[in-house]
Amino acid sequence: MFRMTSNLAVPAVVFLMGSTASFALTADQVWQSWKDAGAAVGLEVTAATENNSGGVLTLNGVSIAPEGVPGITISDMTLTEAADGSVTIAPGANIGVSMSGETKGSVKVSHEGLALVAREADGGLVYDYTAARLDVAYDTSAPGFSFDGSPAPEVKNAGNFGFTGLAGSYSDIPGTNRTFGLELKADALAYNTSSDDPSLELKQTTTSTTRGIELAVQLALPTSVSAGSEMPEDFGVALQEGLALTFSSKQGDSAGTVAQDSPYMPMNMTITAGAGEASGEFNKDRFQISSTSSGLDIEGTSGMMPAPFKVTSGPMEFGLTSPVMATETAGDYGLLLKLNQLSINEETWAMFDPQGALSRDAADIAIDVSGKAKVDFAAIANAEDAGMEPPVPEPETLDITEIALNVAGAALRATGAFTFDNSMGMPMPLGEADVTITGANALIDGLIATGLMAEEDAMGARMMMGAFMSPGANPDELTTKIEAKEGFAVFVNGQQIQ
């Protein structure tokens, strides 16, 4: 990607959020609202010519930029009043971004049938938009790196991001908390990029196509935070006043390629992925993010490897939950990670295990832990900024629902539950966990046969297992119980760890 050093970027995004609606929707009033919103964040919104005839406002040479700095330009635009009180906005064919600073080049937006309809809702503005096609193309250069003090060579970047079958809405609703919303659907998102960095001797091209894109985002800004301004010094104040973010997304199958020309890591890859979903939220009570994917396939070749490689996986799942600000009641935290049927091709196995000493079974990973805790991330951040000792998080419980690992024929399973005593300033765990390992000795034998483990290292590993684990009911099975007791005492299979 490219680096845009123009000071246009942040205020332009804020400007495109629009402003709170307190007007009837005529074309002139919509246009004036844009100019007012731009001025509020340091942008000049102008047109070379304006002509209103019969409720149709025609603008030519539209510019959105800080004073004296290049910015966004739109060749022409019409705003047409409708009988239902809405205004239809049709931008012209030529939309671009001029750059200033170290980065040089152009960014151009092209489209087929892009139209926006502005309407009033709940005292605010909603923009409904559609486009048969919307493309953003960039072609830029910027200084790279110099490792010997000579002039830095230019890094060139180019590419195109395009939506087809695009539809959605953007909203700006006033209230105790000003709420911004974005909904987007597209039949497909496709992109291609190229990069040439002489300083790193690296050239790279990528392509990707993803079907069935859906996205919904909602941001609530309290009165202490205005669009375009910095967050208050005490971030916790904004959270208490209602700062919040939620999002959800879906996508269908995707496919892409990566080609990299480099003396250090040349490669060519094709990547395909199944459908997936993601969601998240952030507010004073909770941070939560989760995602699922139906699978992934990566195939490729590299000049650094003697054979092609292939990595495949089945369904994947990730989840992370945490409290954000401390209250009298502990909040939920948790980590969920599941990776199923991860495997590599025989050619890759043969590079380090040509004799087949290790099992080729696909690997599975599962981590599912959760509990209750008091955590105040805002107070921690404020303490660090002030050079003070940050408050210590206070876990109350930890439930190990599942920790599981299957790899190369060996398997590990762990479950358990702990509580914590925080009365001494540091959380003291109390509880126990049970661990079972199968196939460990067979795995060690295989690693020795491949040369990945030395005999003396294997002896040390077996001695540790013998000291802290007991034989299980099945062949090559070991079990142990980990206990945490008063006074920070830890016992493994009945033996206290000093």
C-alpha cells in the first residue's frame, strides 16, 4: 500500500460523516450543510460554478480541502430535490485526490451509476447509496529507506480496489450521544496491488476477490467528543459518557494470489478461503471480538524451498472478551481459539522427515478459557501516561473448559478451575487442573529419528515427564494434576514446586 502524508486524510473522513440535520432537505440546504460541516473541521468546500434551476442544483469543479492544500476534487455533481423531501446526489465521473508532502501520485475514483439519496430520519441525516461499480485506483511513489546514507530510492505502489453491486447507507443521528452508522453490501470486492521497493530489493503483486460482502458499523460519540477532535485527556470520561463501537461483517468465498520477487524470500502463492463472519463491540462495560471461517487453503512455491508447499485447514474460530472499566462487580473475560484439521502436504513433510517417522495426522488446536475479573484499562492507560503505578487487574475465577492439542500423533488435554484471592495485592490462585498426554514417547522417538531432537534432550524430556506425571490407563498415556493452594503453593502430581 501507499503512504499518504497529506494532512487532508483525517478531516476529510470526518467531513464525509456529514453534520447533524436541522434543516429541510432542499438541494441548496444540503450543499450549505456540507460547507458548514467542512468549516467545522478546517476544510473548504467550494465549487467553481453553482446553478440551481427547478430544484436541481448543478455544481462544477467541486473541491474539498484544507485552505491552501490540495484535496479531493469532483468534476461535477447534481443535487435533485424529490417530492418526498429527499435529495438525490449524483457525482460526476471524475473524482480524485491530490497529494502533498513526500508522497506523490494520484488517487482516482471511478464508478458506474453511483447515486446517493439524502433523507431526514430521527432528527439527523441518512444517506442511502447504490452503485453498479465503484473503483479506487492509486499510483504513488514515496521515499524508501537508505541503509548507507545515500539518497533513498523511491518506493512505487499502484493498485485498484473495486466493489460491484454496491448498496448501503450512512447515518448521522443527533442525541445525548451523536451516533454514526454505516451499512454496506456488495456482490464482490476485488483488488490488485503492486509494489516496487528498490531499497529492500522487493517487488510484489497481489490479487484478491471476495464474494458477498456485508458490513455494519455503529459509533456513538458523547458530547465531550466532537467529530474531528481529539479524545479527552481522560479516556475513561468518554467511555462513561457513552463512547461505544459495534460492528458485524460477513463474507463469502475468497481467492487471491501473491507473487514476490526477492533475493531473500521469492515466492508465488494462491490462497482460497471459505465463508466467514465477524462481530465486535467496545464500550465501558466490555470489549468483545469474535470471528469464524469455514476453512483455508494456501499453495505455493519458493526459491528457498526445494518443493511446492500446501497448507490446508478446516473451520477456524476465534473469540476474545474482556472487561474495560472496573466496577463493584467483576466482568467476563475469555479466550476462544479453535483451529481444526491443519495439515501440510507430503512434499513439505518430506523436507524434514523423509522416512515418515512422524505421524502425518492433521493437527487440531483448541483453547477455551473464561472467568470473571476486575480490570480498568482506562485507569491503567492514565497511570502509565502520568508515570504512576497502574492498578493491578483482579481475576476472581478461571475456568479451563478445554485446552487441547493434537499434533503428529500426540495429544494433550487439560481442564480445570481456579479462584483467586486478591486480598494481598497480588492474585493468589486456588484450584486444580487435570492434564492428560498421549503419544508423547512416540513423538519423541519420531523427533529423534528425524534429527530434530538429540538423544540427550529426549532423555531430559522423559525424565521431566516421569518426575511430574503418572502412567495413564492406556499405552503411552501420562496424567497429572496441578494444584494451587494457600500461600502460592503449587503442586504437580502431589509434588510441591519450589
